[in-house]
Amino acid sequence: MRYAGVAVAVAGVLVAAGAVTYSVAEDDRPGTEPPAADSADAGFARDMAVHHQQAVEMAYVVRDRTDDEDVRRLAYDIAQTQANQRGMMLGWLDLWGLPKVSSDGPMSWMGMAGMAGGEDGALMPGMATDAEMKKLGTLNGKQAEVFFLQLMTDHHKGGVHMAQGCVEKCTVGVEKRLAQGMVEAQESEILLMTDMLKERGAAPRP
């Protein structure tokens, strides 16, 4: 099954991330200053934690709106992976003694503050609006599957862009490695979701 290959790749990211608490200590060794509140490391951790939270919410919504096993399995893996990563990023902020919110706009660490403008709940590029989240919760079956796959494809594209920014700008090694893992896993899932949409007579949104 095509899905199995992606699931294995995602599982690999999770296994690698499972030791992240210990790896952080390596980056936080004596004599090394923790990242500043306005650093790329802190900004990425804060923003991606918010971004991931919406993906988890979308995944659990669609699991209740369809009986399709492939969609339900994909949604479950996304929810588990991104909830795990979100917890790690919030944990890093605690470890570094930094706040989980900032007065700076989302993605300001990338020089992109105000790109999404928070319109209808979409705080960052790729995030679904409140209206889209509400709509997802009203659909069932194939309609729910298609809309979820379209929303999550957009969401992943935004996430990949942000993770690439961390790969380029972050200084904490373990965070850069996690960001690179996100890029690889989410790009694989974008390809998978494009195929799943095609099977349902649909396509990603322009």
C-alpha cells in the first residue's frame, strides 16, 4: 500500500524526535547561552506549536466525519506526530526560560510579520480560517475527505515553508534537525494527499 511508505517515514521522524529531550541538553551544555526571546529558534518553536495545534484539531475532526481507513489513518498519524512535536517545542521554550507567546507578530523571526494578518483565525500562511474549520465539521464522507485533504495540503505547504526557515536561521542543532525532518515528512505527505485527492476526483486548491 502506498500509504505504508509514508507512514514508515513519519514513524522514523517520531523515533528520532523521541530522544529530543536528551539531545537538547547537548545543545544546552554549560557555557552555551540559550536562544534569545526574539531569536529564530524561539520564534519557530512558538509559531510552529500554534501551527501544529490546528493540524491536530483538523485531523481529529475528519476522523469523526469519515469511515475511509486511509484518511483516518493519515489523520491519526498527523495528529500524533504533530502533537508530539508541539510538546517538544513548548518544552524547549520552558527549558530556555522563554515565554510561549510574543508581542511580535507570527513569523516575525522570518521577516514575514503580518503576512496572514490573523484574518478569520488564520494566523499564518497555510492555516485554515475559522469558517473553514467550521465547514469541515459539517461535512461527511467523501466531501469531508476532500476538504480535509485540501486544507491539510495548504497547511503542510505553510508548515514546510516555516520549517525551511528554521533550517536556515535556527542555531540550536536539535531544532534544526527536527525542522528538516518536518520538511521531509510533510513534503511526502503532500504528495500522498495529492494522490488521494486525485482518487476522489479532486485536486489541491490553487
